Amino acid sequence: MTPERKRSLSIAGHRTSVSLEDEFWDALKAIAAGEGRSLAALIAAIDTARGDINLSAALRLHALAHYRKLAEERG
């Protein structure tokens, strides 16, 4: 794993910074592309549904859940 990389982005009209390892940024970009939406749109959707956990954790958990689901489907 690479060290965390901080990126600034805008969610629901406000600027924020998120720190994730490059592998998670790459995974989220791939997930967004596979869903036919932008990375910003994917992150906004995750942000809306995240509840009380911090955004970085929610993004990591989303990527994990996505790839676990793919692994289960492949069997």
C-alpha cells in the first residue's frame, strides 16, 4: 500500500479534502467508470449514504464491498 494522498474535492457545494491510498483512488475511479458516472458523482452518493462514519472510511468500505460482491458473483 502506498501512503495516503490527500485530494480536494467539492461535495454538495462545499469543498473538502479526503485522504486515501492511491490504490483506493484507483479502485473508486474504476467503480465510477463501470457505473458510467464521474468520480465526483460516486463520492457524492457515498457521502450521502455514509451515516456517522467519516468520508475516508466510507470510501474505503464502498470499494471493499464492491470488490467483495464481484468476487462472490464470480464464485
